[in-house]
Amino acid sequence: MSYHYRAFGLYIASDIECPELMPGDGPIDVHIRYGYVPEHLEESRALDRFFDLKPDQLLCRIDTIGRFLVSNGNDILVDRHPDGDDRVLRLYLLGVVFSALIHQRGLLPLHGSAVDTPAGVVVFVGQSGIGKSTLLGALHRRKYRVFTDDILVVSCNDRSLPVAYPGFPQMKMTRATAERLGVEIDSVRKLSWQKEKYMIPVQDQFAGEPRSLCAMYWLTAAQVDAVTLTPITGKEKFKMLVANTFRASFLDDLGVGANHFRLVTAVGQHARLVKVSRPQEGFLLDELVEALEQDFGGTL
């Protein structure tokens, strides 16, 4: 049986049921199939023990989960470990594996969480644990529509303006964050290997259509007493975008470095890029949300 979905601006036909994704009915861009995947990819470079890469192909090995072969931006072959956890398999499939396919298709995957605003899509990037998903939850509580939580896909339209494509209608949230935001989690799915994280469905408040990319905020913790916003200019824009590209380490071996440069240049020219500093001790969530709303164009 083949399931049909849409995500990241693509229509997907899949042998694997992925309840995280939105149903989709259109010309198929991507096929996900079960099949044999070898241990290694011939004539490739081993990035580490997890990945072999060469132009137009990437092989991903995850112990006890399975192997994935991503080819030509349109095909993902999945060799499932017989004792693998299907929920964990889908998290890898819809995360790092799909990021390789996105690179192969000449699109830009940014590692961040994003909301839809009246001004366009706003994305929050930063190192793991900095609070991207917490901020997304807080804005969701203020009635902003969720756009993605993990990978934001960006392309350019025929005027070289950056356009963002939505992920799928879920947020990741710890129990502590859920309690702080008043989100009920007793009936939702827990990530099997991350005991304190839950997948929160947001179908009722999800932005399912492409939108222009308005702004990108780089969340950091610093020796400051209050939330500060500093516009990023010049060459620092390029550094910020490269640093927050999902799996930028794939670029050279997949042969897509030149296209990545074109896309990050377009984003740097047309989107507002801002460094956000908050105190290392204390999240100041309400203050952070208010400062960001004022910067990207007001509340809903």
C-alpha cells in the first residue's frame, strides 16, 4: 500500500505510513520505498560512521534502526532493522534523511522553528537546547500558526526572492515547557528515546502553504541582563546562514555547494537577520516574545 503526503513543498508517495505528515494529492516528487540498502556506498566518502556520500547519493546507517539510501532528490530507500522502533525510524527519515534529499533538490534546509506572521514567515535558529521549540510553543499560544519545528525549507521564486515551505503540523516540547505554556500532554506521544520530549499535534493551527521568508532570528545566551536584538550585516549574514544550515557538512560531497551559496545569498539580501541575546540564567520568555513581535511587525 502506498500512502500519499505533502511536506516541505513536496508531494510524497510512501510505503511507510507517516501519521506526522499532512495528506497530499499531487504529482509525485518523492518516493519512499522499502528495499535492500548496502552497508556502504561504492566510490563515496565516509563522512563518519553514519554517512557515506557522493554526488546525488547519501547512505545513512543508524544502529538498531536501519539504513537509508537517498538518491537524486526523488528517491529514499529504507532497509529497516528487524527490531527497529518505527517511531524512531520516522524521526530519522523526516529529519536528517530528508535534509539530504532537500539538499539534492537544490533547496536550502535551515535548522530552526518557524511561525507564519502577517509579514511573512519568521524562523528561529540556534544551537540545540537554546529554546527554539519553547519559543515556537509560546508563539503558538499567542495564535501564530506553526510553520515548522526542526527543518525550514527555502527556495527562490522567479524574482530571486526567498520563499519558505512548511514542514508538518507538530511541535516538540518538554514536559516542563508544556506545563509552563498550559499544553496538555498526557494523551500525546512521547519521543521514545527522549523521555522528556513529546510530539504535540497542531493541525488546527498550522500554516500549510508556502510564504515569503520575512526574518531569521539567531537565538543565543550571553552575559546580558535583558533580551537584546542586534541586526546582522555584511559577511556575518553569510556566516550565520551557513552555521544554521541543516547538515551543512553534506554540501561538498553531494556537489551542491554552489547552489547553497546562491540560496543563502538571496536570503541574506532579502530577509531580516537578527542576533537575539538572552541571559544565560533565566529564559525571560515573555520578554523575548514581546521583543520579537515588536521587531517582526506586531501582534496578531
